[in-house]
Amino acid sequence: MDQIEKYKKALDGFSRTIIREDELFKLLGCASYDAYFQCVQRLVGEKIQPIAASGMNGRIPALNNRYRILKPRPYQEEELLSEIKGLYPILSVNAYLQDIDRFYKHRSIIIPLSRYLWGDRHSFDESMSINERSFAVFGNEKYLAQEKQLVESILDYNGLTWDFLNCYSTPEPYFNWRLSGDDKASGAALILENKDIWYTLVKLSGELGLSSIFDEKITLLIYGEGNKITRSQDGLDEFLIRFFEKPFEHIYYAGDLDLEGIQIYRRLKEIQPLLPISPFRPIYAEMLKWAGQHKGNNG
């Protein structure tokens, strides 16, 4: 291995893709500046690329202050060119031919999508659940949901939108109980963090036919299941739109009187800024009253 090849190997092992001129001098370990300058000149174009905007080092002969290390590509260019030329025509074939690195980054999504289009293009005319579409295209029913942002950006690069996939989400519903037999009733929804309280109110509503709770017209009880109520994907807003015809006039929240309960409420408000969510004060008042009596009994 000649000296230049050793220098290339050392540059491959450098931790960053941008190297300062003084770091390059130390890495190459040349005996003199003149020898160092000659090495740099031989490496330019093959292994390093000067960054013009970094300026010059002020020495004679001058070198740039920073260089970009040309790392070896993790792919065979000819193989990728062949794959790009075989893409389904509605994809950005010409753009990828001009930017093979981008295609390499998009490849794990574009190749399965192209293969699916070649095999069954008209299946996109039929709407299906996101899990079904994900499995059909990628062989993994969770992939589209997990990588939605990445898939959307790649579709956008190819002049397509998420709607092109013609799929719909199937959110896991929250445990809920209607206090009103009228599916179109609006009133207010009450989210309960505590499972025991939720079950107690559900039981009482069934036995007593409750039409209100603490004189508030509550028509829906929702068990929040801790942090599940704060999920952003397939969240509370989508759940209410999907399963209930009319918007709720109020959405109340009642959680535990501890730090976690307060944080859940805060996160819910942040994630759902358009929903009319507020604390259900009567339940909190009863909690405080019970806590005061309990403390007194212990004393």
C-alpha cells in the first residue's frame, strides 16, 4: 500500500465528513508543509474536496481552511442505475438518475412501492385500511403508520401525496360508555383517568339510568387509560369525529390528584388545542373533600 492509499484509509476513519486544515495536517503527518501541500493536491478530487466558502489558510502555497471528505459510497452505482431505470413511470425516474444518493436513501420505500405499482396499479383505486395497505406494499402492516412522515416526504419528492395510497387509519377506540341512548346526543364528554371511578360511574348509569353527573349533562364517559388519551396519532379528536355525529359542547377531564395526573391533563390540552377541554371541578372537589376527611380520621 503506497502512502497516498494510507492517507485515504486514514481519512475514511475520520469521525466527521468535514475536516479543518490543521486537523488534516496532523492526520497526514507530513514532514514539511511543502510535502503536506503536495499530498493535499493529490488527494483533492480523489478523497477530499475543498470548501471554497471556508477561505484560505494564509500560507504560501495556500490551502483551504476546510475540506469535505469523500466517503466511499455504500452501493454499486451501476446496480442502482439499473433499479432507477426500472421504476414505475409515475415515479421521479429522471430526478433519481440525477441524484443517485437520494435514491439510495429512498430505496427501501421506492422499490417496494414501484414493484407494487407494476404488479397491481389499480388496487390503489380501492380504499383499504392503513395496515392492509402497508402489508400489501411493504409486507409489514405497521410500516406506514410508523414511518408516515418519511413516506410522505418521499411521496412529495415523487410528485405524489399521502392520498395517493388511498388508505384510512383504524384507530384503537377508547373504552367509552354512553349515558344517553340517543347516538346523536351532544352534551358533554367526561374523560376519567381512574379506572375504578370510570367503572363505578358506568355501573351507576346502568343501574340508575343517570342522565347527569353532578348536575352536568354528561352523555359520554371515556376511560383515558393513562397516557393513551394523549396520543397524537389517531388521537381523541379523530376518535370523536369518527364515532360521534355531533361535536361535544364540553369535554371534561378528571385525573388523579398527583403530578402524573396533572401532566396528563397538560399534555392533552397541548395535543388537542381545538377541543373544549377543561377540568371537571366537582370530582376534584369530592377528591379533596375525601382526602381531608381521610386525613382527619388518621389523625
